[in-house]
Amino acid sequence: MSSMISPLAHVDPDAKIGDNVTIHPFAFISKNTVIGDGCTIYPYVSILNGARIGKNNKIYNGSIIGAEPQDFKWHGEPSLCTIGDGNVIREMTIVNRGSRTEEGTVIGNKCFIMAESHISHDARIADRCVLGNGVQVSGMAKVGECCILSSNAMLHFGSEVGKWSMVKGGCRISGNVPPFVVMAHNPAAYSGINAIVMRYDPEHRFSEKVIDDIAKSYRHVYECNTSVFNAVKRIENDIEPSEQRDEIVNFIKGHDLKIVAVPSHSEFDY
């Protein structure tokens, strides 16, 4: 099926447009861009140099995809912004392309990114994430699959949020949020595990035993007044091996025991 491109839109001849794409009036599509099959580009959207957009995405009014990096270390080198399939990107969202990694800025599949969000250079958003209105994701930050960042949450440079976690509205994260938890308030504080989402997610419902084991794991980390080092040892000894237990342990170890909302492990005696 041929695409429907308004004569009032600007589409550079170098742009690669797939089948069944709708581009509304006053959209701007730059050179060196790719828009996959089935996408809808609403009025006043700008798709800029280096944007690679997959299939069946909807990008709403005023959004800018592939904006130049807001990074003093970038000096005009070629860079990319890659978006997967089936995403919804709502009004006035800005996604910068990369400046420090070969892959550039990456958004996965089936994400819902609400209005006025900003995803900065070289950030990585995994599949099936929800970003609320006004979320700020700084450069080099990472968000694992099936995460929820509520409205006006902020990830500082290089922060990482583990899979299936929730960061509540207005919470500022400067560090690493382990998987399956809920973080809230400022400064960020542990607020339990993300049990409701894990229990009722339509594509992957966790069993009650798995949810219970995740909760027990985090009681060692956040509620036993011990070091992260000791908490990890307790998880390995007390919780039956499972994919989720290993995800928790490997995330914490892989970030040198440095996770948000706990005292520095250097403050404890072993």
C-alpha cells in the first residue's frame, strides 16, 4: 500500500519512507532518515538527520526525533537515534541522537512515551516501557524492559533502572535502581516491590511464589540494616535459585554494590 504524504509536509528526497506511512501537514522529514512501514507522523513533528524509525510507530504533534545531542563533547560527528516498532510517542517529546556510542540513542519496541518527555544522548530505553508526562532521561542512562517512570521522574547522567521497576512521579534518580522495585520521594527511597504490575501484566504474569521470593530478597537489601555486601550473601543463601533471584544478584554485583536508597557499603563492617 502506498504512503499518504501531505503536500504541505517537507520530506527530503534522501529520506527512506516505508509502505503505508501517513505524514501529516507541516511535518519535517530530514535527509538521512528512515521511517518504517505503517508509521503515522502527525503535524509539526521533526524527524532529523540520523533518525532510524521502525514499523507501526505513532509520533504526535510537535515531537522532535533525532535532535542534535546536548553534549559539549559532540562536535558534529555522524550519530544515530534508533526507535523500534509499535511505539507511541506523544506530543512535544524530544529524543536526541547519540554522541558517545556507536549505537546512539535507542528506544525499543512497544513503549508508550507521554507528552513533553526528553530522552537525551545515548540513552537506552528497553521494550514495553512507559514514560509519564515530562520524564527526563539524561545522557547514557538506561531503562530496563517493562519499567514505568511516572510523570516528571528524572534519571541523572549514567543512571540505570533495572527491569520491571517503577520510579514514582517527581522522583530523581542518581544511581542504579535494581530490578522489580518501586522507588519514590526525594531523596529516592525504597517503597516495596512492583508487585501489582508483575501480578497483572497481560503478557507476563509472575507467580505468587516468584513475587514472594523477590520481596524476601529486597527485605535483606533494604530492611535488615546490613550492608549491601551482606544482603547479597543472604539472598544467595536464603532464596531458591531462579531467573529473578539471579537478575537481582547480578544487577547489584554488576554495579559494584552501588544501588540507590541504601547507605554506602563502606559504612559497614563486614
